[in-house]
Amino acid sequence: MSTLTITRIAHSSVLIDFDGQRVLTDPWFSEKFGYYHGEPYGIHLAALPRLAGVVVSHDHYDHCDMNAFQAYPDKQVPMAVKGGTEQKARRVGFANVFGMEAWESTTFGPITVTAAPGKHGVPEITYLLQANGLTVYFGGDTLLIPALGEIPQRFGRLDVALLAINGLQIRFLGNRQDVMNPQDAAEFCRISRPRYAVPIHYTFTGGPIMDKLALKYAGTPQALLREFQQAVAKLAPETTVRVLAPGEPLQVTTGGDGGGQGENTGEL
Ligand SMILES: [Zn+2]
């Protein structure tokens, strides 16, 4: 039997632990004007465990904060990034950074890492992480795009999908939507039938000035979560939504027969 533990840190930073082999997604461990987590860190940077690898979906400050992450001591840690964005991590000393494109694979020790497509305001990839018969999808902050429909054909049923739900729109670009909203994320669940869906990327705020001038969300954090839960119940009844407070673990186990059972250690 193997155990997968998902711990949200904040925003799109998540610690994914396959029996002690841990991957960090989209490190963001500082704030500046216009960029606030809107929630506390579930794990502080200095308290991170040893990582098997890091995946970065795209080169935006709130997903690829290398100035802060350079405090992570192991500069040999493997780091997968969208092809063309390697420099930012290399510049602060990470020596094992490699660019990936959709459907390319690599490994972090026993973990297979495969890039999947993404679409956002800048070039983005998303990731599938597989180990011990368990599969996790990390959606970064992509939009829902048709190419993501290939995931179930390539990977079968997902165990956990980590999906952005704030539906971010850019006011000065004609309210262009850049991130999945709760309906989009629920539609992803209908297509890919994850056992568990964990919403991410829903408490972010640009602060009062930026939110008024530049950014728009599909709802307040509570409204986003409620809408996502309702939409998944309707569109993807085989998927269980787990809302995780920062630092609250979700444990998913699988037995040798492939029949999975899940367990949540926290309250909804
Ligand atoms: Zn972004």
C-alpha cells in the first residue's frame, strides 16, 4: 500500500508527498504591492522538507518566486519549468533546471513527471506526477483548453487534481479571462474524473487598488469554493471535492489491487 499526501501551502504552492518523496509546485514565498496570498502559509519556506523536485508552471512572480526560493538550501534539486523560462531559477543558483514542453516526461527519483498543455497570459505548462500507482494533476493556473481532454486518454483516472478556480480576469485587457473559474474546473473534473479535486488559487488578492483597477475574480473565496463544490456535484459526481486549509493534509491511499480508498484527515 502506498500513501499520497497533499498539503496546500498557499495559492498554487502545494507539497505533494509520495511516501516521503516530495514535490513542491509553483513556489511563492514573499509578497509585494499588488500580490498578496490572502491566506497564511501552510508551511513556511524555512520549514520545507527535503524535496525530490520542484515543478513550475510559468514565469509569473506568484508562481515562480525565485528571489525568495533561493533560500532553499539544496541547489541541486531538480526543477522542471516551462521551456524558455529556465534562466530565472539558474540565476539564483539552481543548477538542475530543465525546460519542458507538453507531453515530455522526466523523473524526480521514483516520481515520473510529465508536462501537459496549459494556456494563460504567458506560456504555461501543467504537470502530471506519478509514483506508486498514484497520479496527481497540477493545473497551475491554466484556462480550460481542449488539449487537456487528452489527459484521461493518456493517464487513465486521476487520483487527485489540483485546480485553480478564481477565474482571474484582466480589466484593462477587456476583462480577458486568464485562469479557470469554478465551472471550468468542474468541467475538467467531468472530463478527467479525478477521485479527488482540491481547489487552489482562490484567495489571491491584488489589494484594494489593483483589484479595483486591474484584476477581477469570479467571486469571493467562499463563493468560489461553494460554486466549485456545487458544479462538481452536478457535472462530476464521481469526484470528491476536498477543500484544504493551508497546512491541512489530504491523504490518499491505494492498495496493491489497484482499488483505491481515500481518506481526509481534516474537516471540510
Ligand atoms: Zn500567472
